[in-house]
Amino acid sequence: MNNNKWSRRRFSKAVISAQLLLASSALTLPLACAKTKKDESNSTLDNSQQETLKFVMDEIIPANEKMPSASEIGSVAYILNIIEELPDLHPLFQSITDKIEVYSLQNSNSSFSNLNKKERVKILINFELTEPELFKVLKDFTYESYYTNEKIFELIKYEPHPTGTLGPKMEPFNEKLLERVKGISPMYTKI
């Protein structure tokens, strides 16, 4: 990818990601991320880490009768894309997924993805309590991946409008909506 030709979307993703990391103090967590040598073999998360991330994200944003889960709309792919564009984030996500696996193995003798929902939630609560900064990064990126997805825009009836436009036109205010309230006596005590 040519770093000299950044699209608005790519730039926005990078800025949002950096802001999330700064806000969550993750950039000040040198011990949280294992130092890794950058090469093609470790430029993304392996299948096991992706599987862990999928189950984690689905516990943070599970599916219900009206909305899909985080992984159903491509949240893991979103994270992988962020890591590809910002390779310095790879150790952070590698550390997060590896630590969750360690917690899972220590507390249940099983891989995180093999646990039932109740056990996974228990592991994530423990992870949040012991690694609050890392959990915040994970939660923020999960929300970002979910609520910036066009499928979710449609489901929540969000209409994105480009910067520099007026946005949707508001209907004129209907004064008749206030008539009932104007006729009610005050519900406060004058002092």
C-alpha cells in the first residue's frame, strides 16, 4: 500500500485508532505489548488469535433478535485491516489475545473459544479487572468496528453525511405540540 496516497477513510481510521490508543493510555503501556520483530510472518494475528478475538468481540457485542454480533458484520476483519495499515498495533492485539488465552487456560483449563458463554464472560470480567487498559482498548476497537459499519448504520437508521454538508433537513417545529404543556399548572415551587 502506498503511504503517500492516503484516502480520507484510511486517514480517518488511523486518526481514530491513534485517538483511542491515546485516550485509553495504551500507548503508555510498554509492558503490555511484547516486542516483536516486524516481518511478514507476524504482520497479522494467527488463526487461533483471530478465533479468540472473534469470541471476545461477540461477548462484548452479542447478537440479538434485531442486531448481529460484532463478528457477524466483520469486526475481526476490521481489526486485521487496522493492523495491516498500522503494524505498530500488532503487538498490542497479539498481547491482548494471548493474555485472554492465558487467563482462560489458567482458570478453566480450556481455550477461550471452547468455553461456553458464561465461562467466557467470567474470563473477560477477570481480564477487565486485572488488565483495565488492555480491556478498554479491546472494547473501544470493538465498538468502533461495529458502529462504523454500514450494515449497522442501516439497522440503527443512522444517515451519515459528509463533512462540510448541512446534513438532513429538519422539519419545522410544530407549536401545537406545546399546547398541552402550556395549559398545565407549574410543577415547581416558586421561591
